[in-house]
Amino acid sequence: MSGMSQLRIYRIKEGKMDEWLDGWTKQVLPLRRKFGFRIEGAWVVPGQDRFVWILTYDGPAGFKAKDTEYYASDERKALHPDPAPLIADMEVVDMESVLPR
């Protein structure tokens, strides 16, 4: 079974992209990896305040359970400053790979 992936598209509050990227790369990215998520890539859309990333989880718990565990963790709750309030809106798409392993 291949892992579940999510495509996440965030609109970051105007003028806050640098702050967002700093918090995401220094806090969110390493913590997601610690919880077993694989980050397939992360991009910005110039001039649109958009941040796009894809993350995958292949573990036995399943993506949804591991994602819930991540958000409920003391480590996630302790992020300071928490970059999440910099997100103006988001779109999340669950995806499964069709490519053979």
C-alpha cells in the first residue's frame, strides 16, 4: 500500500510570507518529519501570497490518525511563534499515488 499524500495550498496574509517561511522551515518542517511525514516539496507562488506543499505519510497508523496525533502533540501546541495564524485561507486535497512502487 502506498502512503496517503496531501496537497496543501495556503494563502498567507499579505506581507507575512517571510515570517511564514521562517516559522514553517524552522518549526513545522522538522516536527512533521519527526512524526514520520515525508515532505515531497514546498513552493511559493510569486506575487500571490501562496504557499504550496505536499506531504506524505506511509506509516501503519494511516495519514489521518498520524495527522491528529501531530496536532494534539505537546510539541505542536508549544510552537512559538505559531505560524498557523499567518494563514488567511487554505485548500487541502487528499491524494493517493497511482504509480507502482
